[in-house]
Amino acid sequence: MRDSVTDLAGRRALVTGGSRGLGLAIANRLARANARIAIIDHPDGLASADLPDDWITAPVDLASATAESDFARAVGTLDQIDILVANAGVVPAWRSVTDLDMDEWDRVFRINVAGIATALKAVAQPLSNSPNGSAVLMASINAYRAHPSQILYTATKHAVVGLMRAAAQDLGRHGVRVNALAPGPIATDALMERIQNRHIAGGPSPEAALSALAGETALGRMATKDDVAGAALYLASDLSAGVTGTVLPVECGIS
């Protein structure tokens, strides 16, 4: 029997960075809830992705000077947008405050912060036209806590929460909800690559590193891509009809 509260039939979900990783897991979860899916992602990511034939895709480089117009053009090809999942982002190299690369700083802010603002601007009207408009922005536990040598990433994720709270106020008058997800460490390909690189440089083995991360949580395990995708479905669906301006942690209870 279909659960009408989480059924997204008749709704269009736009997922940025949806060709792989968390974005792809979220897009697949929304598709299983009967949403029609559109993906906006970097051209290189889309070129190597294996996505369902009925998903609409559009290449946009959020770091480019034409990102705003390219994004608006892609949105203009869609008949409707009821759900935005602004997931696209990058994790920069770990650097302490004394080693910051300001060119890198500008590029990461363009993708992680300006990229989300660009998405919100482009879809504000379509979401306002929807009777169920919902935007889900990808933050991180780094949006409310910090770790050594992650000053740039932490600053961008704090900024995402600011965007979310302000957009919730602006768009709420049109019935649009805006919330953020805050995942903890997830064993994505990107995280595993960083763990492997640290191991090669003399750090702990991947097994030891993952075990240590799991040991920091109340549940004794790391959160998974499916955990994050389920939380995204909650925020996108009518289950969270009264929820806006909120950061939802998905980290298995990190102490």
C-alpha cells in the first residue's frame, strides 16, 4: 500500500551534484518515492555517470564565470520544480589557518556557497509555484563544529546554514520550506580516498580510521549514504510539512 505522506508522485526533484556519492543516493531515494528526477552537475561528473534514461541532466560548472546564467538556462528547460536538493560541493585539501591558499578559498566558496545561492535564486519562482515547495541544502556537522586543518570547509558549511535560515524567511511567505542536512563522516569514495592518502603518509590504516570514527558515535557506527538519503526524503516530503529553517544532523550521535 502506497504511503501518501512520502509519495512524491507528480513532483519534480532537482538534485545538484547528483551524478555520484550522496547526491546520487538522494536522487535514487527520491526516485523510489516516485519523484521525477533532474540532475545538474559538473560536465566531467555527468560524462562518466551511469544514470537512468528517464532522468534529465544538465552540465553546469559552478566554479565558472557563467555559472549563474548556465544554471538559470538549465532550470528554464524544466516544466516544474517542487524539490531542490542543493548537494553539489567540494572538500578542499586540509590546511591550517597559516597555510591557507586564498585562490583555493575563492574557488571553494564559489562552489560550496555561491553555488547553493545560485541554485536557490534560480529555483525560487518554480518552488513558489509548487504547492509542496521544499529546498534541502547540504551542510555538514562542520556547520556547527570545527576540526583542525579544516578551516575553509568549515567556513563554507557555516555559510550554508546562514543561507538556509535567510532563505527560509524569504521563501516561507510563498509556502516554500528550506532546511539543511548535516551529515557526519560518510564512507563515500571521497572520504575513503582521503583516509587512504593519510595512511600512505604515515597515518592509521583505513580499517583503524573507520573504526575510530564509528567509535565516536552513540550508535557505534558511521552514518551511511542511505541514512542521509532517508533524511533528505523526510525533508522533501509532506512528513516535514511544518519544518523549515532547521539543520537536521545525520551522524549517528557523535559526542
